Amino acid sequence: MAYKIYHNTRCRKSRAGLQYLQDKGIKPTIIEYLKDQTFSEESLRELLIKLELKPSEIIRTQEADYKNKFKGKEFSDKEWIKILVENPKLIKRPIVEKEGKAVLGDIVEHIDVLL
């Protein structure tokens, strides 16, 4: 079954996740989600189900945009999904997907769940 990686080439953790897959002989489909405007609200909702996470759990809280615009504010899951679609750089990366499951690969060993 095919692997997908939601990837940002400029991110060290994302590059490490891709390299980890490649070192295991896996050639994933690379989705550069910051360039391609990958996510709609529906597709992000579906990915969150595969991750078994809430939108607030995939937010890069160290990101300047988060600190300046969203930190300390309360949003519903639906509102967070809309915010993340409009601000995809706030999404933790990489996300690796396979066979209806997905994991955050910011810690590369988490990817082992899918192997």
C-alpha cells in the first residue's frame, strides 16, 4: 500500500521524516502542502480522523503566526479546521499516511506505527 507524506522541504523535522521512510526503502508520495494548497476543510477533517487527533493537537504553537494571532484564544474544532486550512504552516509536520491511518512524524520513531 502506498505511503503519503505531507512535507515541507524547508523544515528539518519534515526532511528527517522523509529520509527515515527512504532509509526503510519506502518511496512515499510527497505532498508539499504549503505549495499546493492541499487541504480543504473536509480533507483536513478526514486526515484528523486518520490521525485520531483534534485540530488543536496538530498546531505548531511555536510558530510566530500562532503566537501573534491565536495564542490564548478559544476556538471550536470546526473553527480550528478553518484556521488551519487558511494557515497551513501552523500544521505540525511531517504527517505520514498509509491505509487509512496517519501519524505525526515530527518524532521519526512515531512513523514505525505504520511500517
